[in-house]
Amino acid sequence: MQEQEFLQELKEIDLLQQALAILEWDSQTGMPDSASDYRSEVTSYLYGQYFEKKVGPKISEAITYFEAHPKELSEVGAAAFQLVKEEYELNHAVPNALMTEYSRATSKAHSAWQNARENKDFSLFREALAENIRLTKALIPYWRKDEKTAYDVLLNQYEPNMTTEILDQVFAKVREGILDIRQTLLEKGTEPRVDFLSRKMTEAQQRKFIVKVIQELGYDMERGRLDNTIHPFATGINHRDVRLTTRWNEHDFSMGIFGVIHEAGHGMYEQNIDEKFEYTPAHEGASMGIHESQSLFNEIIVGSNRDFWQKQYPYFQECAEGTFDDITFDEFYKALKRTRASLIRIEADSLTYVLHIIIRYEIEKMIFNGDVTVDELPQIWNEKYEEYLGVHPENDLEGILQDVHWSGGSFGYFPSYALGYMYAAQLYHAMQKDLDVNAVLASDDYSAIKNWLTTHIHRYGASKKPNQLILEATGEPLNPTYLLDYLRTIYFDVYQINE
């Protein structure tokens, strides 16, 4: 087999993936509710074709041939081959009928989840969730290699080489550190004024502000777009089509504005992967944790920076058309960093955010490593929010129905958010050795930050593993200490604590 034949097969697989991605984007942004059954039929059919090619005879032939002739592959071919081989070993034994059934179930589950949200009633999603869990458990034996637990199999799908053993230790350290910071703020801190945060800022005003900001940060609107959805996401269709979505609240501008900054971080990553990897599996993020590191770097590292907001605040006031003219910059900035326990993950402040992830991680472990039933999940969810954050959902919408991930069968995904946050803090620590980040964010040109991230992370796509990227970019493996140090610095400043 020639490399060109191998790459052509990968291109055809990628074209099917692009079609599926556009259908998924449409289903979450504009598809009529009544089209759900028809759409699930289309997507399950196309997914069947896609899956069949991914584990088909040409890929099998390529693996056999290039394992014996690795020197015949170019840099791009070799990177693609390694990823294809891993994917093939993961899925080639899975029956096509099972994967098609799984695709159909997750497509239907999304509509069930939307309906349940509208009615604030978990029972309307229960059957679909149970089916997604059943099918995921049916797939685990085919995916399993040498992982110690069933949930480790799922973790490995999103963050290669990550295990519950590692996460249990890291999350314990981070959880205790965050709880300690929260206690210090409670005992010694000065609470910032926040009453003005609920003032009305229209969707159009918010959009005007944030579209300019994300373009300044480096997101290319000529190769992207911004649409509305229930649960924000970014999707890279191809190198020249990387789309963002968000949701708005006219009495809580932070939801839409920080949501777009977050998704633009994903988008910038996808837009800046080296184009030579296009049409291969290397032209995507190295892992979900690395992907989240880029979105959370934008949302929280940049979005928490005093110099960044001091530069942007006059334009924010201009877009708000007088609504915040009586609010000083210092009042505005401190209000953005007020911390309080909340029910909704995507609305959580940057201090308590990881606690939301740990709750989901512990529940998912119970589902796949334990014997918890679907019917027990809402109560377990509510009890954990009471234990970790001291708040209790009033209904299922505020509780177990808030995230889209389980409707798509994305079990094992949630820890990526926390890993991404830790990676982001570690990258920021390393970046400061090369750049005066505060000075850059106070300037009219943010490109030095995007260029640093492109040099160390973006351009490689999935051609390098996450642990390799982090080690090469920062000089050490994952270290959660940088996140805790960062949070102390930000929050002790805002809450006027001198320690």
C-alpha cells in the first residue's frame, strides 16, 4: 500500500465525520424538534458508514503494511498512522450493529434531554439515559485493554493514560485546597459589591462586545461563526470552518460573555492546528483535557486578569450604552471574581468550578464501577451538591439535567474540564517565564499569547500525546499546585487578604 492511498482513505473517513459534525451542530442550533426521529435515522446511517470505514479492510491493510514498513510514511503519515492504529485496536472488534445502535440511541437521547429540561422532569430523560448507560457498558468489554476498572476504560477515551488512581489523588489535593481557600475568604475576606451584575445588557449589546474581544484574542470570524444553543459548545468541522455557540442571559452578562470566551479558546485551538494534518485524525485536539486547557486559559486565566479587563472595560461600558457608567473599574473587576456556591456548572465561578467536576466524576465512577441505579442518580446528585457546595437543587433542571454530556454518551468526559484547568494554570506559569503576560493583556496586541500557545500546543494537534505536550511546554508533568497557587493569588487580591 502507498501512503497516498492510506491518506485518501483517511480523507474519505474525515469527510463523513465532517457531515456528521454539521448535522450535530444543526441539531443543537436550529433543527425543529419534530425532526428528531428523522435526524437520528440519518445520523445513525452515516455513522454506520463512518464506523465501517474506520475499521474496514483498507485500514486493516494499512496497519499491517505500515507496521512492517514505517519508513515509507512521511511525518504526517506517521502521526496519522499511530492514531489510526490506536483507534482500530479500540474499535475493530466492536460489532457494527452495536455502534449503529449506540449512535441512534445518543441521537434520540439529546431530544429526550431537551424535553426533560423544558419540563424540569428527569423521568422524561430516564429511559434514554438508561439506554445510553446500557450500551456504554456493552461497549466497554470491546474497548478494554489493561485498564484496572471499567471507568478507566472511559477515561482513556478522552485523556490517554489517565486513571482513576491518578485522579483520586489529584482531586483530593485540589478539593482540600479549594475548600481551604473558601474558608479563608469566609473568615478574613471582604465581600465585593455585586448588585449591579444583574442590570440588563441586551443580547445584541453583549454580542457586539464579545465578538470584538474574541477576534482580538485570536479567533478568526472569517473561518467561524457564533450561534445560539441550549448548552454551549464549539465544533471544528474543518480547518476553515470552526463554529462557536453560546447562550445569553440579559440579566447576567457573564453567562454569554465568558461562555463565548471559553468556546473561542476551543475554536482558536482548532483554527491553529498545522494545516498539513488536515483530513487526518491528527487535525484535532490532543485530548479533551488539552482542549479544555485552551478554553479555560481563555475564560479563566485571561478572563480573570485585571489588566485585560482594565483595557476592555471602557468598550464594555460603551456597548452597554450607559448601563454601567456609574460603576468604577475596581468595583466591576472585583464583582467578576466574587465567589459563591452555585448549582449550575457553566455558571460557576473560577474557584468553585472544579468542585462541580469532582461531583460528576464521583457519580460516573458509581455508575460504571459500582452498582448505582439510574433511578438513584437524582438523589445522589442533590446530596453531593449539599455536601460539597452547601446548596440544594430546587428541581431537576438545576440538578441532574443541566449538562448535555450524558445525552451524548460522553461518560468519562467531565474530568477533562478539571484536568484542562490544571493544565491551563501550569501553561500560564510557564508562559510567564517567556512573556510579561500582564503587559501583553494591557496592550492593544494580544498576539504574543496566541503565538506562544500555538507554538507549544495548537500546531501539533493530536500528533503528540497530552502528557508529552505538557512536559515539553512546561518542563514537568501535571502539577495541580499551580492551579491552587493561581486561585489564591486571584482571590486573596480581590478579597483583600494579605498572607
